[in-house]
Amino acid sequence: MTTARRLAAEPTALPATLVQPLLDLAVAGGAPAVEVLAPATGAKIADLPQSSTADIDRAFATAREAQRAWALRPVRERIAILRRFHDIVLDEQQTILDIVQVETGKSRAHAFDEVGDVAVNARYYASVADKLLADRKPRGVLPVLTRVEVRHRPKGVVAVISPWNYPLALAVSDALPALVAGNAVVSRPDNQTALTALWAIAAAERAGLPSGLWQAVLGRGSAIGGEVIARADYVDYTGSSATGRTIAQQAGERLIGYSLELGGKNPLLVLADADISRAARIAIRACFASAGQLCESMERIYVHDSVYDRFVSEFVEHVKAIKLGGALDFSSDMGSLTFRRQIDTVRSHVEDAVAKGATVLAGGRARPDLGPYFYEPTVLADVRPGMTVYREETFGPVVSIYRVGSDEEAITAANDTAYGLNASVWTKDTSRGRAVAARINAGSVNVNEGFIAAWGSADAPSGGLGISGTGRRHGPEGLLKYIDTQTIATQRVLPIAPLPGMSEELWAKTMTLYFSVMKSLRQK
Ligand code: NAD
């Protein structure tokens, strides 16, 4: 394995020799550039070119042109590119980990979760794409006489609009199945994390992806989102539930398909028989990955009364030991928040809760001594309805702990939300855990894990219920959403109509007999 050189010791320094070729890949420059700053220090990363309407037109035209040839390439050739891309991401991980850290402020361990996500998804779709995309031959209306084939056609150009919190995973892992299915992709990464997406495009081209097939346009979502959707054949969006509604309206207006991966207010349940030490340790990752700026992270913990004190004491001890920092190495456990508005939200949720009677068990303070957006991992107790943090997604390093008297009470509380993205259940009795899981309204539930068991199992779909989204990523669903089916039915020898001279009444009787026979033969 070739390991690329480390870029710099300082969290802000991305060399111009790395940045400029990436910026050159973007279809942008027609609108004024914006300055992008490194969250961990506030230092400038780049002046990021922005896309004008003409740039967006050009990106889609180029992508459309490239897609026509790409769709004709055998699936096995597309798969080979995915496999090479997988290897490049692992081999050059030091470079992409640096870029992700500099752009987001997250710790290296949390950035590595993204490398893992991309590797797992590249490998998965490389291994299943040929099967998922193969023609099917379903039974025809008249066996033997009606020959039916179902073919798969790529949608065309898929728009992937991705946020800043998991910039590699969310820009890439949804693009890969779209590409292998024969589509082109136009990505609109968040301005804050555009270099990560551009690095991925460059890496995919080095893996053999035809130039022009995967394009990136740059701009604020509110400025260019509508223009991207206006030209796309399908939209894959990840972000807040509020923006998801706008995307759905715009896609609905054009009658194109969409998939929305939105927010969460995820619950973690510690049942009376849980392995408390393990639960307390793993809950740390489940709550504070990427400083809680993870759609799947836990913001509510419900603990059975009989183990509450022990769990809280162990959990809080772990939280207090979390090491904050922004260095481009594995020396810190948790990094910075990514924006001023993120730390403002965190501050206001904590202040509101405390003013209304909540208790801070750990954290509760910004850490400007470390960088402009560092905030301590925070644990709240005595949180009640009426406090903002009770119901609203914080999307930061803040978790509230509640005492419950029974599994029933925990399940009811867990389901008292309009969201339904992810949940976690802790018990030594895994069948009990699965039974509880089945009663929680969430697109994924992890038993004795926080989020990685479900998220990392790429063969299983991932997505939200309620206002957490619609559509799925991962699994067969994560690829099939990017294709249309076409049914070609060929009628042979006899028509599906009365034979010459046969009355419609006799035809109806014959068909009635046929339907009854087929049912008794249990034919589909
Ligand atoms: P946001 O909706 O404000 O922004 C998310 C992204 O959408 C940004 O890149 C933004 O530029 C873009 N955007 C905004 N308006 C747009 C528009 N009209 N058209 C197109 N794009 C537009 O959300 P945020 O607060 O920046 O991101 C955090 C939210 O994203 C949280 O709610 C979090 O739970 C959610 N999220 C969900 C998942 C998931 O997989 N379910 C993953 C990550 C984040």
C-alpha cells in the first residue's frame, strides 16, 4: 500500500499545489468567489469559485454528453473503476483525512469513519451492481405465449446535493451507486467542504472514470439548489428536514424522483439488563462523533431506573475524559464544530435548558481557548418538555439523559418525536433488544451499538421515517432508486383476445376458467 505524504502539522495548511488543481476541477468561476475558513482555527483555506447559471448549464451539458457513452459501457467495466477507486481512497487516506479535518474541524478518528464508509460502499456496489442491473425475465400474462423482459435504464444525470458534516461519505457514497448504474452525477457539495468532494472526483478520474461524467458545481444551496434541480433527472439530497421540504417541492414540480436523508433526534435506550460499562463507553461515540454533527448521533438517552446511577456515573466519567483538539493526527478524541451558527445553536439550547431547570452533568461550555467553535461534550439531566433541547435537533455535542421505569416507558418516550432516523437499544438479551427495536419508529435501530452496526452494513438500507426523510441509501434500494425499469412484453403465436369467430362472452368464460386454474396451481 502506498501511503501519501502527510500534508502539514497545522490544521489550516492545505498546500496550494493540492488545492488549486482541485478548484480547477469545479465547474465554477462565473459568480464571485467566497472565502472558506478552517473551523478549528479560523484561518483561510481558499477563495472558492462559485457557479453561475452558465456554469451549471455547462456542467449538466458535459455530464449528459459523457453519460451517453458511459451507459453503453459494460457494467463490469464500471465495476472495475469502482474497485480501483476503493483502493485509491484507502491508499491515499492521509491526504483526504487532512482535507476533511481542515474543512470540518472534526477529529481524525471521526474523519476516518468517512474513509471507512466510502470503502465499504465502493466494495459493496462493486460486488452487487451486475446482479442488480441484470435484465429480469418475469412470467408473462400467458405463460410461454407472453415473453416479458424487464430492463434497467439509468435516470440520466443525478444531482447529489450534500452537506458539510460528513463531506466525504455523503458526497461520495450516494454518487457511487448512481455512477455504476450508468448515470452521470452533478454534485453540489457544501461550500465549506467542497475540496473533499473535488478530491473524490479527481480520485475517481484517476481510477478510470471518464472525465466530465462526475461534475461539481459550487454555491450556496439557497442560491443554486433550484437551478441544479431544474436540470437534474433525479435528486439525492442530504440535509435538514426544513430544506428537504423545499427540495421535495422543486422535484415534485418537475415530476422527477428524489431521495431525502434528513435530520434526527435519536434515542438510545439502556434497558435494565444492559452491559452498563460497554453501553457507557460506546454511547460516547454514538453521541459525540463529529462533535454531534451527525444525523445518526444520539441526543436522548433513556436509562432504566435500576441502572440509572451506575450508567450516568460511568458515562459522565467517559465524557469528562474526552480530549478536545484540532491537530491533523489521532491525538484528540473530538474536534471543533464547523460553523458559528452551529456553536450558537448549541449554546442557545444549553442556556435555554439550564435557565428552565436542567442540570449540567458534564461540559456546558464553549472552549475559545482551543479554537473559535470548540464546545465541550455536554450531558444534561432534568430536561423537560418546554425546553428547546427536549424536542429540537441540536446537531451538536449535547445529550440529555432521562430516567425511565420500564421498557414500555422507554419505547413511548423514544417514539415521542416527529423524527425517525436512528435508535439504539442496550440489553444482554439480544432477542429482547430486537423486539424493543421493532417497536421504535426509526429507519435503523442498533442493538448494542450506536449507529455504526446499521450504517456500516452496506447491504442494508438506511434512511428515515417521519420527517427524517424519504427514500433510502445503501443496500439494493440505494442503487435501484437511480434507475428506471422498462418492461418489454412480446406476445407470441396467439393474441390476448378472442380467437376469430369466438364471442366476447365465451372469451370471458375461458379466461375466468384460466384465472381459477392458475390460482389453484398457485401460479403468480
Ligand atoms: P441545511 O438544510 O441548512 O443545509 C444542508 C445543505 O443543504 C447545505 O449544504 C445547504 O447549502 C444545502 N441547501 C440549503 N438550502 C438549499 C436549497 N434550497 N436547495 C438545495 N440545497 C440547499 O442543513 P444544515 O443544518 O446545514 O445540516 C445539518 C442537517 O442535515 C441536520 O438536520 C442533519 O440531521 C441533517 N443531515 C442528515 C443526514 C442524513 O443522512 N439523514 C446526514 C447529514 C446531515
